[in-house]
Amino acid sequence: MNSDNDLTNDVDEAWDGTDADDLSDVSGCGTTDMDNDGLLDCYDSNTANPSVIMYNNPPDDDGGFDAVVSTGAASGNIAGTFPNNGGQGQSAAEPDWRDTAPDADNDGIPDDIDLDDDNDGLSDLQEGGDDADFDGDGVPNRLDLDSDNDGLADIVEANPTDLDGNGVADVDEDGDGRVDAIDGMGNLTNDADNNGWDNTYDNVGSTGTPVNPLDTDNAGGPDYLDIDADNDGIVDVIEWQTTTDYIAPTGFWFEDGWDNALDGIAVLTDTDGDGMPDYLDLDSDGDGESD
């Protein structure tokens, strides 16, 4: 009934058609099977002839069944005609009814019921829903750990507070672009309601407080969707790094949307040591002159 265990029954995925709404486009099947081959007429490509192989009944003298090849045109299903709408994390080789449910953050909760598909602490709704893709890299914000492609993880830009002064945002001490409450298997350890959103931030199934993404320059978009967060004319990808150790983006990334050269770098440059990282500081060197 549900071969890939993705919460959508096989009949809906196999007969979905091209609208990809996970609902069967075949209706009013009833129980009619004119050729008595066991396949309801609404799914049968040739209702006048039974399936290619039928068997005599009752069994023959040796206890088996005699195969009889149908003389009519082949009926039944055609293997290559089932929908294969694909999608992030799905196989292009398998039809939808046999394709494992996508789970972008590998937390064991399929994306279609996961409130935070990339485990960055920001709900999918906060990140713009299913299809919003700010940086146009083909990875929607809800799956993109760096939605503005400036080399800084969204979870850090949304909440860069560093109370322990180690140069790393407290929300992502391990620098992987995801919440820290994740075990070695990729499962959330702070998700009592099992909806895929860390309970620290989840106000749907828990009593958490959603992140209120920082918008430093008040220019209409949060920092994680702003390539110049402090509006000083120097892009963030340059300001958050040091001059001597600067790493240029490669323009290549995996399915998490974070440039391969910068993925996992967590330390934010704070030249004047005032607790404000340079990419948010209008006077990064503390010389009294704006950057």
C-alpha cells in the first residue's frame, strides 16, 4: 500500500499524473474487471484481454498450474509510464511510488511533515515556504544552509550572538550550519513532538520561541538574505573573513546550498575586539572612521 513508507499511498503516487499533488487522478473505480485478470478496469490498459500470463484452474495432475499465454493484446500496466516527479533527495531512476521520501537533513522525518527541513532553527515557513530561493542557486531556502550565498550559515546570520566570546555564534558551536542538538546519527535530540523543529524554537508543537532573524541595516530583509548586512558597501563574504586568510567562494556546492570552500567555517572576524563581527560593524577597526 505504501512501498516507500513516505506517508503517501502507492495508488496516489502511481496514478498522480503530471500535477504532482500526491493524489490519484483516477476516480470512480468501483469493482469492475471485465477480463477477470484481477486488475480493475480503471487501471487496465486493455480490458478486453486478460494479463499476458494466466493460469488454468483447477491445477493439473502434477499439482501445479498450467500457464496459458493470452492470445489478445497485452493488457495491464506499462512499467515505464508511472509518474517520476523526482525532487530534492529523490532517485531519478525510480517511479514515485517506489522512491524513498526525501529527508534533506537526514533526521528521520520526511520533508513533507518536517517543519524545519534543513535543521537550521528557522522554520520552512520563515524561510519562504516550498519554493523561495533567494540566491537562485537551485536550492530553496528551506533546504539551503546559506540562503544568500555569502559564505555564512543562515543560522549564524539570523542569530550571531556570541556570549562566550570564542568568535563562534552560540547557536552553532560546531559550525555545521545546523542546530547543535543533533546526535551522531543526524537525529534531533530536542524534538519531543517529533515534527523536525528543535523545541528551543518550535512554537507549533512545543513552547519554544522562534528565531527573530536579525536585520542589521533595517533595509527590509533579514541578514541571512542580505549580502551586505550592515549596508557599508563591503559584501559580507569579505568582511566576515580576515584579509590574510580570505577564501574566495568556488561557486560549487552540494545539496545544502553552502559553497564547498566555505562550508563549515565558523569563526567570525572581529578586528577591533568590540564583540561586533566586522560584517555587522560600521567601524570594523575602531579608528573612529566608518568603513
